[in-house]
Amino acid sequence: MTDISLMTSCDDPASVLPSLTLLSHRIRVLPMDAASLVKMPENTILLMDAREDLAAAKTLCSLIKASGLSTPILLVLTEGGFTVVNHQWGISDVVVQTASPAEVEGRLRLALEGGNSLSEVGGEAERIQIQKSNGRICSGDLVVDTNSYTANLHGYPIDLAYKEFELLKYLVQHPGRVFTRTQLLQEVWGYDYYGGTRTVDVHIRRLRAKLGSEYEHLIGTVRNVGYRFDPDEGLMDGTDGSAGNSGRAEQGEQNRPAQAAAGKKTAKGAKNSKDTKDFADSASAPIASAPKAAADSASDHEA
């Protein structure tokens, strides 16, 4: 028995693929919108109704691809839809509405065993390595310690409030997975929280600010859906850190010439000041000795 999520806007879900009702599978019907993507169980096959609205189906497939979900997608089409669909949609297989129960069962099995082409784009296990040990969640140089409620990036502590820490921890625990604001509100703030979803936006904005401009992209936004933790390769292999240090070193090197020039200018000014003083001394010396020279000359004449 397979868990199937049927995404459709049809008022009669049983009419999407009539043969499916003759098979013993657990079917969950979801509306044809982006919010349904986060409601799907992890181990499921997505059966998407693309009979009447191919454009909407393509948009949803693109969102799934962008979110990094590895859910196999089986597209239900009319015969005319075959002229539009291609491998760039990221689907596992297609099936016509009039397919027999045996064909539907076979395509479901192949989709489940073969997985989705989205896994090549990057599932969580392949794209991101998350290490959990002794209460520490490590993603490259980002370390979230659930015991001490602290977070560090490249060895430097991140000053986080309690809910900011809880939000970061939850996102890091599910790398690449997209969560709606409502879902984050329920998981982080709790079901008894009566505040609005704007609270999530505010905390996301604060988190990004504390991560800094170099790493704010780690918390990505999936338009019309929600947020996800999206570490890049640089964070995983530490190149961002070295690049950052290199950048700071280069900036220091660039500042040194300016400092040296300022030092030279100061030294030159001091030298000019000293030269001016010496010149003044030398200029004033003859003036001061003039009366003495005149007196000596007069004395010689008198003698």
C-alpha cells in the first residue's frame, strides 16, 4: 500500500484518475496550490492533476524543484498534454486519465522505485551534510548547540534571542525544506500562540541581520510559499570563511598604503615645520647679531 497525495482543483477527486479508486492505496486530497507542498507527508507520491491547467501544474513543479523536495511526481494528463510536457518539468512519469488499473499501479511502482529527477538537483542527504552529536547541530562552520542554546558561525558567537535561536535551530534541522509562515508559527511558537504570521517575518529579518550580509542568504525565501535553510557549498567546505578572512586581509592591505601615505604626510609636515623653524632661527640670527657687529666696528675706528 502506497501513500499518495492527490493534488487537484477538481470538485470530484475520484474523476481525476478513476482507476485509482480500484487500487488499495491511501490517498490524501490536497488543493492545487503552493501551500499544499508543505502539507505533504515525507514518504509519498504526488499525483498532480494537470488535465485542465498545465500552466499551474508547471508552476507547482518549478516550486517543488526550487524547494529541494525529492517527492516523486506523477502527472495526470489528457492526450493533448503530452505535446507540452518535457523532462525540464522534473517529473517522474505521466499517466493519462483513462489508464487501466494495471497501468496506474505499474507507473506508481516505477515512480516510487525510481524516485524523482529532483534528487539529481539536490535532495537533503546528498546536497547537505548535517551532523548531530551531543546536542550540537553542525552545518559546515555553522554550529547550533541545543544544550547551551548558543550558535556560532566560523567560531564567532551569534547573539540570538530565545525565539530567534529556536527558529534557526528548526530551520537548520530541516535543510532545504520549505516551511510556510503558519507552519513555522506552529512549530516554533506553538499552537497556543495567537499572534500573526508577521511575527515570523520579523524574526527572519532579525536572523538575517545577525548572520550578516555575507551569510544572510542561508535563510532563503521561496516566493509565495515560505522560508528554508539553504546553506551553500562555500559554507560546507569552509571556503567562505577563508574568503572572508582573505577579504579582511586584503582590505587591511589596502588600508595600509593609505595609512602609510598619511604617515608620510604627517612626517613631511613635521619636517616642513622643523625646516621652517630652522629657517626662522637662521634668519633671526643675523638680525640679533647686527648691533654687536656695529659696536665692534665703531670700537675699531675709535682705536
